[in-house]
Amino acid sequence: MFSERLVPPTPRSLPWPRRFFEQQRRLVRTHAFRLAAFYFLVFAVSVLGVLFFVYWTSADFVERQTEATLDAEITGLAEQYNQRGLSGLVQIIAARSAGDTGDGMLYLVTAPDGRPLAGNISGWPLGVPARSGWLSFAVDVRLNGRVVAHPARGSRIIMPEGYRLLVGHDISDAAAFRDRVKLTLMWSGLVALGMGLLGGAAMGRNLLRRVELVNRTSERVMAGNLSDRIPLDGTSDEFDLLAANLNRMLDQIERLMTVMREVTDDVAHDLKTPLSRLRARLELALLGPVDAGAQREAIRAAIDEADRLLATFNALLRIAEAEVGAGRDLAEPLDLAEVAHSVVEFYEPVAEEKGFSIILTTEPQVKIRGDRHLLSQALANLLDNALKYACGGEIQVRVFRSEKAVIEVADHGPGIPAADREVVFDRFVRLEPSRSTPGNGLGLSLVRAVAHRHHGTVTLADNHPGLIVRLEFPILAV
């Protein structure tokens, strides 16, 4: 199995409930579900934290406001007690307790024996401790003909001779407010959590959908449909960027597969003839009369054919090495003048034997970063082509700087028509119809592969007459 879909399909033969639970179980195992669950957990904790903070600050504000009101009331009563004494305090409490003021204030002044002297509370609340300070208690309030216990908050003050003063505030409205806030926040939290759950589910489904598009496209490509591509949403997000990169990768794979098929066809076509010729000569030597001279000639011819086949395969291997950079890097600084000088020096005897002269013109410090072996092989192929197809005269090799580092090889041969200057870089392409000149049509393919390996270009131009081959490479910064 080459791949597994994100949520593999459940067999249709299973009963519907089991199939549904099986799908959900597999969904839970996906990274998208875990990501959505984590998002929901963070969202839920954040929402609950905010709601708790809102409730706590609201309740604390109400409580502090009640205590501030009581503090102000106690301060005023203390001043009256200091000015008018116990009797004046009792009169004030009686006046403030008369009728229903609607402010929720509670008052009670008792004698040392606990007898109420004034106030709007019938008696000392049960369970209220004898100490001074803030306290909480309950008071009975008649409401619509029935007695209801309301919560209250107050402060107890012990006066001289055992008299006691209780000043409080009915906090039933504050408690109702806190309950309302609590209920509101609870429902708000439930709604927010529900929206977060839906948002997490939507996010997870969208993530699953987009990942599933990649998986399905990968499955179709592995099934043989190399032209299939991942659709883009047009959002320019990281998924679109990933899909675009994968599509470019698929374009490259399709191009390489197409080139590989073409190369395979070309190899089969160009090797069929020499292999057939080799086999025919060996058969003739086998079937003919026993003649040592004839057999030696047949073996020699077979070796020549085998050498040509090996040369073709070696050329293909060198092209592949140049295209993929197997086992080599471009870390070596090179002076193109030195590379050109060594290659020209090697070819000068062959050129003189064929009636050519090679003129080398170089500029100093034309440096690039590259592979000496591959560059020498590319230049050697250009000189070899010039020696094959030109009709004597000069072959000029120039090394100079322009915007880039340049090597030019110019001859005075028949040249190449402008319409064929792109085709000749393909493998096994030979413009000579008779194919009488030795060669396998791989020389310029290797030159182009070496140029691309060094991030350079190769172009062809007229030399009037003849051909100029121009190689350009990025200059190495000194």
C-alpha cells in the first residue's frame, strides 16, 4: 500500500450505526480533529475565565458598594451618638425606621437585656455573634401577605453599659442581581462554547477537506494520471502555497517522465541499428567458412560496434550526472581561462592533423564556481563538433567577462539553421540526414546539461559563415 487516506472509507456492507461509529472513530484519530479539539479547549478555558472574572468583579463591586453605604451610615450615627448621647441615637433610629423608606437599611438598638429600643427589626437576629465587626444574617420581611427571609449584611457595635447597635442592609436585590448575572453569564458561556464548538468543527472539516484534496490527487497521480493537479482555493494561505509547490513538483515529475519516455524511445531507436548490425556480423562469422582472417575481421568490426554502443551509454551517463549533480558539488572556484587552456592544449594535435588551427583568446580572472570535469567535457564536445563538421580553417575559443562569465567556440563550418537551434539540444538529434559522420547526437545535450547544472545558459548564433556556441555562467564574486 503506497498511501492511506486521511479518513479511510468504511465498507458499505456494515450496518449503518456501526458504519457511522466506525467513521467517527477514525475521524477522532486524525490530526485535524485533535487540532480542532485543542482549539475548542483553549477557547472554552478562555471563555470560562473571562466569564468568571466578569462575575467576580460584578459581585465584588456590589459588595463593596453595600459596605461603603454601611460605613457612611455608621459614621453618621456615631457622630449623632457623640453629640446627643443614647437618647438622641434612639430618636434618630426611630425616625429613620419609621415607615418604608425603600432604601433597604436595617436598624436595631437593644438594651443590655436584649430588649429592642428602636429600629425596624423586631428582634435581635438568631445566630448573630456577640462580637463587633461585619456579619451576615437573615431578616424576616413581609411580602404579599407572607413572611420571607431576606439576606442582609451589616455591622454590630457594642456601646457603653451593654447597649448594642445593629446597622445592616437588605442585600436581597444584590443577591438577585448576582443570580441574574450568574444566569446571564452561564447562558452566554453556553452560547459561546457552542459557537466555539461549531467553529472548531468547521475549522476541522475545512482542514480535513483540503488535506483530503491532496490525498485524492496523490492517489490519482500514483494510479498513473500524471496530469492531475491539486485545486487551489485562491486564498493564498499556507495550504494554497503547499498545493502550488506540490503542483510544481508534479509538473517537474511529469516533465521528467515525459523526457524519460522520449529518451527511452530514442535509445531504443538509435541502438537498434548498431545492435542488429553487430548481431548480423557475428552470425555471418559463425555461419561462414572457417577462415581465421575473416573471423578476426568480424571480431574487430564487432568490437568497433560495441565501442560505439559503450560511447553512447557513457554519454547518456554523463548527461544524467550533469543533470542531477550526482556525487559532485559546485564548491570549487574555477578560472575559465585555465579550463579552456587545458582542453585546447589537448585538442591542438588532433586539430593540426585535420588541418585546423585553434586560436585561444582569454581574459584574466574570469572565475566561476563549478565542476572542472564537467566543464572540460562540455568544451571538449564543442571542439569535437567543430572538428567534425567544419571544413578546416580557424576554430576560435574565447573566454571573457561581460555581465557574466562567457566561453565562446566559433568555427567556419556549415552552421545550424535558426529553426533547428533548439532541437539540436535534444538527445540523439542529428541534422545530417545520412548520419555518415561518426557520432551519437548527444554532444550538445551534454553541453546544455552542464550549463544548467552551473546555473548557466547555452545559445547558438551565426558566425557568417559558421556557428558560434556561447556559454554564460554566473561570475564568482572575488
